[in-house]
Amino acid sequence: LTEQDATRIATAIEATHAPSTRTVYDYSWRVWERWCTGRGLAPMPADPAAICAYLTERADQGVVLGTLDQACAAIAYHHARRGLVNPLEDQTLRRVRRGLRRILGAGPRRPTRPLSVTEVQQIVAGIDRHTPPGARDAALILLGFAGALRRSELAALTLADLEPKPGGLLVHLRGSKTDPDRRGQVVGVARGRHPATDPIAALDG
């Protein structure tokens, strides 16, 4: 293989994870590297026994299970990037992780509460929509609320993704968290009843 082939292959492998996920993995990996440096250990290839010590020490320090799982995912990810054996497949390490899960528990997840119409009205009312940044912010907030769009989906939109219709707008999403293969999705947004909170009017403005 040529160097160009290797570059293209590496790019394709990188694309299997979202940029935000890679950022989280990189942070977790740096924490792991610092721990290894303090112990005089090599972070890669990682010794499963060292990972066991790392996880149990951090758990004893009060780190939650989700953070420990994130650390394991980061270690596995960085080993896979370099074609190394995944140390997380070690049977003793698997048993340690199961034990930590029993000790720490997954913990209850607090469900997020969507904004109400009244709260969105209050947010938009505080924006000066006579300025270009204010008009943009109001339009994004109202469009995101009406279409139940994620922040990443809003940030990725271009004018070409918006298709005007008599009753509102079709928003063409090229990819999202729930569409990692980027098959695309179309979301319909209707006109609002009140001009101040109408996403279509906000976009036209």
C-alpha cells in the first residue's frame, strides 16, 4: 500500500466515530497516560493488570461508573487505531469491570425535560431580533424547537437544506446522532400560530 492509501484508510476509520466522541476519548486517554506516567508504566500496549489497578483506584476516588466505562472505551479505541490487541478483552479485566458495576451501580439517570412553549417565548423575547446575530439566534432557536432538532443537526444546516413549502418548511438532515450512516432524514416544520414564535417568519426575517 502507498502512503496515500494508508491516509485514506485512516480517514475512513476515524469517521466511524463522531468528532465529539473522539474528543471525549482523547481526554480520557490523556488521563490514562498521566496515571501510567506516575506509575512508571507504558500506556500502550496496556497491561490488563494496570488497567485493573487504574479502574479500581479511580472508583475508590469516587469516579462514577460511566466515567470508568468511558476510560475503557478510550483505551480500546486507541489500541485499535494502532492495530494492537484490545486489552479490554482480558478475562480478569472483564471480571473486575463486572465487579465494579455491582459495587458502584449504574446509578439513576435523570431524564431531561424539554422546554415548554412559554419558556421558548421567554428566551426569544430576550433577544434583540433587529440585529443580524439576534435574528439568526432567534431563527435557530425557533427552528430547533419546532423541528425537535439536536444542536449538532442545527449547526450542520445550510440554506440548501431548507425547502420552502406552502404550509411551512422541509428540513433535510444529512446526518445526525441517530443516523450515523448519513442516510438522511426530512423533518417537516409548520408555520407557527403567533408571529413572535413562528420559525418560518423568523427565517424569512
